Amino acid sequence: MSKERESEKRDESEEKNQLPWTNLEISSLIRGVFRFGENEWPELLEDIDVNPSRTPNQLAIKWRQIKAIMMNDLKRIRSES
């Protein structure tokens, strides 16, 4: 098996084994981004209330997902007005 494929399989299995995000973690992440800004994931991780197994990369991925949802909601709201 190629190293690239091994890496993909490892990434997939890590995603499957991740803990679901709680509402407390999500709201803590949002507050942390407003306080520290985007791309300050290591510092943010030390300051916010999330599961200790979370990584800076997981914070970044979750923030991108949250931001996409918020942008879609804003577009929908604007189109309705």
C-alpha cells in the first residue's frame, strides 16, 4: 500500500474515532475565535473549554464548518428580505 493511501486511511479512521462536539465546546470555540482571532489555534486550545483530546487542527476544521453554516444562514436571511 502506498504511503499516500496509508495516510488517507489513517485520516479516515481518526475522523471516525473523534468525539462528537458538545454545545459547550462549540460555544467556547466561537467565543475563543472572537477573542483570539482565527489561526491562533494552539493558544486558543489552551484557553477554551474543550475536551483535552482536541487538537489545534480539530479546532480549525470545526471553525471552518461553523463559519460555513453561518455564511449560508446569512445568505438565506438576506435572500428572504
